[in-house]
Amino acid sequence: MVTFFISFITDKTEKLCIFTQINSANIFYIMLKILLLSILLTSSSLTQILQAQNRNKSLPDKPVPIPELQAWEENMKSFGLKHTKERTISILDDPRGESYVWYYDGPRVFYQIADYTGDDNWRTTAEKVLKIYRDYIFALERPVPGWRVFPHGLYTHYQVTGDEKSREAVLHLREKSAFASAGGGPHEKLSRETAYCINAYLTAEAIGQPRHPKLEQAVDYALGHIEQWFVHNTSENWAPFMFGLTCEALISYYNQVKQDPRILPAIKLGIDECWKRAWIDEKQAFFYRANNPAGASPTLNQLIAPAYAWVYLLTGDTTYRERGDKIFAGGVRFSYLDGGKQFSQNYRWSFDYVKWRTEAENIRIGKQN
């Protein structure tokens, strides 16, 4: 390379001398100095660029913050306080009963708020709502409807207080709620009932009951529902939030019982297809049901977002962090929280979004460092 440049300079020097009549030696040395200076400057610039790149690589990455987390926390307390003052109702007699905070497991919601905030006053509300629901279970002269099966709050109450009535209520849901003896059903129209059967079986097992003989059947049914929605496309009116409830139950089974190798791919397929088919970006929400693809329902976002955080946690794929954050933030910004039911829908499972999303980011930063 050096020989080439010297030959190049010599050739140009001779040609320049012909036209300028300047001493060739002087020109040669001038051009050689210019060449060497250029090499030094180029080398210095490259060194600076490489040093800057190395510095950037050595700097620890920072966790990406969860958008609207502070607003989620503030809404939890301000709207939660509103629902502690809600009048006590008899859900047996009130035709509007499912609009109140007990629905979607209000006791579970308030226990989680107590744990998250460290404020035990929320436990008082949890117990008040729980007693309404528990009394309903025992007073009902028929099986508890399959969409009203909420064992988590009862389980927590038993764990915290040792109240045998709450333990009995969990067992009642395991054995005597609608569809409990069948494990739900194979058709996707029974997806919620099937998911709630799984929840009841798992909570009963957590307080010492033997594994329900229909648990594995219920898991198979739930996986089949995902296939009906997203593989066979046999449901013309599927609902993203129903898929979210299925995800919650399957993830609980995966985390508590067995890491069934079918579950992660099924949920990943589902959240990919749900995003592709149902997400309405300008409204920051999924549609409510497929028969009304323009009808966004941000109030239900938090029943779906945790599945994205869970897949991000298990795969490390930041696509699911980005999508999950959009879902979570849209739910915080646009959910209707004045209704008790809607409040419980928002805070039933979203604590796990915050937990799994945070864990996944910590793992990502740890790998880089």
C-alpha cells in the first residue's frame, strides 16, 4: 500500500513539474506531507468513533418505563375509594347486580390494592365485598352460574384470616358451580366458563384439595378454544377479552402446575392474531366483538395486556413489551372506572402486567450488563 502511494506521488510530481517548472523534490515532499497528514487525521477520527461506540456499549441500558403507570396507581386509589362507599347490595335480588364491584372478583381486586400500596384499610373493603359474594354462593338454590365463579378473593381471605367459610366457598365453586363437573366445554362459546373452572380447580388445590379430575380436560378445552378462534377461524363473533380470560387461566396452570409446552405457543399465536385482527390503533383498544370491528372497548384492555407481558417475560421479545405498553396505556387513559364492574375488570389482572413487565425489563437489563 505504501509503495502504491509513493509511486502515485512520484507520477503526479513529474507531471506537475512539466507544467509548473517547480523543483520536483519540493513538490514530492509537499505532497507526501499532505498524504501523511490526511492519514493521521483519518486515523484520529476513526479512533474517536470507535471509542464513542465502546463507551455507548459499556453504558448500562435503562429499563423502559411502563407508560401511564402513575395514572394507573392514582386511578386505583381514587376510583377504588369511590367503590368502597358503594351501597351494600343483595346480588340475589338486584337485577343490576353485575354492574357492581363484586363482579369480576372485587375482593381479589381490593386485596391486591392492599398488597400493592401497603395500606391495610383496603382489606376492610375486600372483606365487605367478599361477604356479599360469599353469602350469595351459599344462599343460591342452584349452581353458581359459570360466569360468576370468582375464587381468588375467597382464597386470599382464607389465607389471611383462616375463615373456614371462605374455604368452604372455594370448595363449593370447585364442586358445585355450573360446568364444574364437566371442566367447562369444548365449544368456544363456553370459553369463560371453562377458564373459570380452571381457576376454581387451581385455587382449591392451593388450599390443600387433591387435583380435580377434570383439570386436564379443562386445559385441553381452553387450548381448543384458541384453535377455534385463531387457527380454524370457526367463531364469527369472538371477543378479545374472552381470549384474555382464557390466557389468564392457562398462565395460572402453567405457573402453578405444569409448564405444558403447548401453552406458550398457543398464547403467543393468540396475542399475535388478536393484535392483527382486533387492535384499533387510533382508539388504543381492541374491538369488543368481531361482529362490530369498529367498536373499541378500552375498558377491557387490562384483561388482555398481561398476556403480552407474560410472553415478553418468557421470550424476551420486545415486540410484546411495545404492544403490551400500548394496550396498558390505552386502558389507563380511556377506561370507564365509575362503574364497579368496570373498575374490577381493570384491576383484576393488571397487577400481573406491572409485575411481569417489570421482571422482564430487569432480565433484559441484566443480560446486557
